Amino acid sequence: MSHTSTSVQHTAERKRSSRRRALLPLTLTTLGVVYGDIGTSPLYALRECFFGSHAVAPTHDNVLGVLSLVIYALVIVISIKYVAIVMRADNQGEGGILALTALVPSRNGGANTTSRLAVGRPLLIALGIFGTGLLYGDGMITPAITVLGAIEGLEVVTPLFTPYVVPITVTILVFLFVIQQFGTHRVGRLFGPIVVVWFVTIAALGVSWVIRAPAVLAAFDPRHGLSFFLENGLPGFAVLGAVFLVVTGGEALYADMGHFGKQPIRLAWFSLVLPALVLNYLGQGALLLLNPGARQPFFLLAPEWMLIPLVCLATAAAIIASQALISASFSVTRQAIQLGLAPRLDIEHTSSHEMGQIYIPQVNWGLMIATVLIVIGFGSPGAIAAAYGIAVTLAMVIDELLLFVVMKERWRWLLPLACAVTGTFLTIDLAFLGANILKVVQGGWVTLVVAGIIFTLMTTWKTGRRLLAERMTARALPLEDFVATVAAQAPVRVPGTAVFMTAQPRGIPPALAHNLRYNKVLHEQVILLTITTAQVPYVAPEDRIVFEALGYGLFNVRAQFGFMEDPDVPDALLLAREKGVEMNVDDLTYFLGRETIIVTRRQGMAIWREKLFVLMARNAVRATAFFRPPPGRGVELGVQVEM
């Protein structure tokens, strides 16, 4: 265990040192991918507070009260909770709700190192899976609300653009999803400088109005936020749902940590993003103090000559904002595949330098279709905002519950300290959640439905794979019996090495049994290869292979990969040969089983879930494509399995 931990630490340290050498370029790319979401909240957040469905009048006291809530939401939720504390809960540099779930120790003590998530923690795992579903919902809504909010600025220029807002938005969104195939790093390098211009611009616009109404600086006094609730009561509490829009992007910030590392994210936040956001919100507040009827406070910050350039810049920033959640959706999907929560999908690497930068076509096109339907169905940012907040608040609450367990059991914090920290954050986020629950009927149901669908798919796949493994194990001949059979009745041996992929390391895979039964031969060397996924993102090469020599040219090999790695079977076999596994690398044949699943009424899952599992299995990427054996060397042998 200590040797493995040391090797993993060395791998993570090499990754961190390479990032330190490129800190400034990575920080610029981080701006282009991570901070687009939270950076475009000024487009609609304050407008929803004063002109949305649960708004308060933009009086002097209300403006200062809302601004005070906005400032301290940014400081407490993003600066303290996510940037300072939650980002410490990295799994070898990887973040996101599934990486956090994988950090939860198992009941039997220590970190679980198998492909199963935290043994004995079904409720925590269920929360992590549901939170993952919420992240997908967020990934659908963020592009819709940000791009639509930016294009609505055209209505400030002239009402003639009103009928074209939705069609223009849909066109831009389709373009955004089409360019994903070119890779996160290229998108980030293109978008980074634009986001810098965006933050400098919104900061300058804010300053220009703060100078005109410096009384707005009183919002730094938290007493204004407290008096806001005392004076407004329930309507003031409902406004929290709109205030929360200023911190959407926090979960994406954490999920995208594996792409760029902690340092660039923290440097960008404190040096540019936070100051620019605060200045812009203060500027919008100053505008409302002077002109309470300004229904588009963000765009009205600009002089008339600057409106069209600002709309163009806002549109570019909105496109960039969508990138954070799209990238996070790709990352969390690969984690789900490796952790056994999703079927195999096409995973394309888009960078030769960063393993975390990937593209998954099925996820990309699914998000695109859902996002376009949301834009057409809701038609305005105000309507979408109702669906937006509840997804992010629920995800943040789940983060805190998982973080509490990690603090107490992995970091070994004293119980009072862990309770105090998470209790403070939970109090704030539960208040936000309560305010957003008021919007469920208005559109919040959309993200709950999306999360429910994703939860059903993931739990069905996880349960189905477990049942399938149990059925296969029950009918598999134990290794010891097979070796005894080979010793007693030696079959005809043919030259070469056969690699049989199996999920049951202690039983004979059906492909081997079928090959021996019908072809009556056995290769000179036979390797039973099991691929497992560790609860860490990356496994050091020296710790990847464990094998057992069974005699008679038979070897039982287990290759372990991290949940952020793609299994490379040929490379794993080369490592196995270096460790002493006999094989002829010039004459390797890969045998993979392909199960035909038959739905039955046997005890296991409900019939409808079994049918859903079969449908998912049929649409999964075939094992020969996922494990990538050399062309012309893979053989698939079918077997029927009753669920």
C-alpha cells in the first residue's frame, strides 16, 4: 500500500510540476474555459433580482441589500468554500462530484481501491450519482441562459431585433457544440484573451457608474443584507433564488480542476475574476440608484455608441461560459464510465499534453439537442433562470455532505471543526435551495427531471453490470478446476499467445470455455486479463500489473487503471511481460466475449429496468473498439446470459 501511494504521489507531483512551468499560459486558458460561466452572470443576475418573477422594487435600501448579498455570496461560496476548501478535496488533481464521491472511504476502513465506489455507503453514492445528473442538467441550461441573455442585448439597441433573438441564439449554440470536436485546449487558447477583455470591460463599466453614485460602496457593510431580509420578509427570501445566479459556475470550477490544476484557477479568480465581478455588480447597483427603471442594467451601463460592440463581446463571453459546463460534462462522463456507472462511449483525446482534455461525441450532441429545445421552449433568460438555480444549489448541497465525510474520515478533522465548517456552508446553501424550490413549477422541474433520468440510467447500468457479473461468475468454471483439467487431460497446444479478456478474475471466461470446447485447442501461452478501475485518477506504470502464474503456460493478470485513464491493453501486456509473464508479442490473439442479454423474470431488477439495461448495452461501444487491440488480432465470441 505504501509503495503504491508513493508512486501515485510521484505521478501527481510530475503533473503538478509541469503545470507550474506553464502557469501563466494555463491561467489564460483557464479563464477561457473555467470562468466563462460565472463571468457572464452579470448579464442577468441583478436584472432577475429586481425585474424577475420573484423581484423586489429597486429602492435605495433594496439595492444596497441585494448588492451586499451578492458580494458576500461571491466571497463565502466561491472564494472560501470552493477555491479555498473544496478544491483541497482533489483526487490526484481531479475534481468534480464523482471524484469527491470516490474520496469517501469505505466502511471497512481506508480508501477503496477497486472499481466499486465506497463499500457500505449506498446513500452517499446515490447522492453523488444524483449530483452528477444535476451537473448534466446544468450543462444543458448554462449555454441556453447565457447566450440568450447576451443576444437579448440587441433589444436594447432596437426592438426590431426581438423576433430574431431565439433563432440567433439557436444558431450560435449549434456552432458552439460543433467546434467542441477541435478540443478544449484549442477552444481555451482562442477564448482566453477574449475573456480577459470581457472582465476588463465589465470592470471598467462598473467603475464608471460607481464614480457617479459612490453611495453604492456601502453594500460592503453586511448589515445591509441583514436589514434587507428584515424589511422584505418572504419576498426578500424569494429574491435569494436570483442572488444565487451570481455564484453559478462554482461546481463547474471544481469539476474542471483536473483540466488545469488549482494554481491557475486560484490565480485567475483572485487577480481578475472576483474584482471584475464585484465592480460590475456595484456599477449596476449605482445605475439602479440613479435610474430605478433600468430593466436591462447590464447593457445600460454602456454609452449608446458602445452597445453593439458590448452585445458582440457579451455573446462571445456567453459562448465561452458554456464551455465550462460542456468540458465538465465530458470529464464526468469518462469518470462515470471508468467507475462502472455508464456504458462505454467514444472518448477522443484532443490534447497530447493534458490527459483530461477529451471530447465525447454522444454527450456533445445530446447536450446540443437538449440546449436548443430549452431555448425554444422557454424563450427568455428569465424563464430559464427558474430552472437554473435549483440544479446548482442541489449539487452544492450534495458536495457539502460528501465533503463532510471526507473532512472527518479522510482528512481526520475534529468533529466540531468539520461540523462548524460544513454547517456554515450548508446553512447558506439550504437558504438558496429553499428560495429556488419556490421556482420548481416555473421551470425548476426541468433539471430535476434531467437529474432523475441520469440517476436512473446510471443506477440501472451499475446494478445491471453487477447482476451480469454474478450470473457469469455462477456459470464460470473456477480457475483451480480448469488448471487441474489441463493437467489431467492436456489439450492440443497451438503456437502463439491468447489473451482472454474477463471481468471474473477467479473464473474461466466464457470465450475460453467456448474456444476449448469447440476448437479443441489451447494456445501455448494463455493470459486471462482483467481490467479494473482504481478509486484514484491515475495509476503509476509500476503499480499497474499484478499477475499469478498458474502453470502449464497459464497466467492470471490484472491490469489496474485510474478512473481518468483510458485502458491501453497492448501497453499493459508489455508491462506484464517485463514483470515475467511469458508471451509471444509477435503472435498475440485477443479473445473478447460479447454478451447477448436475455430479459427474464428472475430476481434482480424490474423488467423495465432490465430492458433499459439491454438497450444501453446494445448501444455501448464494443469492447474491441474500447480496449483497442491491434487491428486484425481481436476475436469476439458471443454468449447468451439471462438477467
